[in-house]
Amino acid sequence: MTWVREMVVGDAAAVSAVRVAGWRAAYAGVIPGAYLDAMSVERDAARREERFAAGRAAGLCDLVAVGADGQVAGWACCGPRGTPGDGPGAGEGELYALYVRPGLLGRGVGRALLGAVHEEAAARGWGALVLWVVEANARRFYEAAGYRADGGAQSEEYAGVAVRVVRYRRPAGPFPGGPGQPSGVRRTGSRAASTPGPPCSAPPRSGT
């Protein structure tokens, strides 16, 4: 069984380990190996802890999926794209990151996290959710949950190599709990009691 709760500062190292492993697994052959090899769990965790409060103040929500062994199995981060009256993206949310421990892919962890993100989107009243995904990666996962490419695209450079990412969008709800979300997934955690979440990685931002 997988359950989802809000991230706390003590999860920083585990989240960073998931993120780095997720990048190395998902983007092998897409992003230069030298860039992936240079990623450091320790540096990532230190930044995550340092920026923890700023992320929550900016309205970001970090969620971790926890497996039956009590270990962090995945992580997702979402937040607002803008505020009403601020122009493009106002009143919408964005899924900034979603990563699962590579050894647990296909076991419902990503679906559980996406379902929890959809719950957050509904609770905040976002009109839509958007995400950026590497053009060759994880697109079917999001398409199964109702996301569609909306024509947005850009390139990000990593160690001199341009990586194309495309924007996906899912209109306002009801936001279902992801493709085939397993039963038994539950949200826990109180914003008043938990520590704020950190900012998330730059594009390519999403991957399961």
C-alpha cells in the first residue's frame, strides 16, 4: 500500500535521493551523462533544506509517497502559476516535479502522487493544471490522466545539449485521482503543523 502525505524538512535527503535517481533513470540518453553523474544528493538536499520556508511562502505544495516499508518512494511538487488578474496562467496550477524511485516504477506510486496533486488542485480551485515534460518521456502517463499537449514548447540546455520540453494542460475538474489510482491512498499532514516545502527543479520538471 502507498499513502501520500505532505513533505516535512526531515524528508529532504530522501526526496533528493528520489529526485537524483529519477533524473538519472528517466533522462539517460537524453541529458548528457556527465551532467547526470555530477548531480549530488547531498548538495540537492542542502538546497532543499535551505529553501524550505521560501517554497511554502510562495504557495508550493510538496508531497511524498510512502511505501509499506515507511520509506519515501516518490515526490511531487505543485503550486500556483499566478494570482487572479495577473495575466496568463492566473488562477491555474502547475505540476513542477513528479519522481518515483526507479525500482518502484509501475507499482502505482506515481498514480498515487498525481491523485494527491489533483486533490490539491481541486482544494485550491485552480482552473487548470499544467506541466512541462521532456518530449520523449512519460507523456503517456499524463495523457492517461487527461493531460494534453497545448502547443507550448521550449528548449533547455544541459552541458551544451538542447533538450526539448513540451507543455501539457488539464482543464478544471473534477480532477480525478490519476490513472488507476489504487485504493488505500490517503492524504495526511496539516499545513499548520508541517514545515514549508522547497522550490522544485527547473525543466525538465516532470517524470514518473
